[in-house]
Amino acid sequence: MTTPLYIARSRRVAARELGGEMMIMSPRDSTLFSLNDVGTAIWQAADGHTPLTEIVERKICAEFEVERAEALIDAESFVREMAEHGIMLVSAEPVADD
């Protein structure tokens, strides 16, 4: 059994949906990210209280044709990359609201 990951959107980012695409600017280096449909679904579900495994099962596997194991690996990679840029918070415990 692996430790669940909880993810939350950083409050320090500028994020807007433009023409159906989620655009997010990194607070660390002003890099602009354009999220695809899967990334946008993860971003929107990142409430700090729902484990990533549940987000993958309820949002990604339910809406996109992808196997759970593959989706979870891709989702973990995505959220860790976003965390490196200060866009998402990743924790082994629920993320407290500030």
C-alpha cells in the first residue's frame, strides 16, 4: 500500500481558462503552462482533501479512456512537475486551507 498523495492548487499562481484551455503562470519563474484536458481535470479537482488516486478514478478514468495504473503514473508525474514550479502543493496528508 502506497501513501496517498493529496494535491492542492497554489494560491500564488495566476490561472485562467481561455478558449477551453487552462493557462497557469508559475510564481517562481513566470513560465506559462497550457494544460490539456487531463491536466485541467486534475487542476480543477485539486482541492487538498481528495487523494490523487480518487481524482484519477473519478475524473480521469471516468472521462477518458485510460487504464487506472497508467493514469495514476501520469497524474503523479504531472502533479510533481507542477509542484516543482510552485503551481501545486503535494502532501502525504490533506492540505489545510489557509
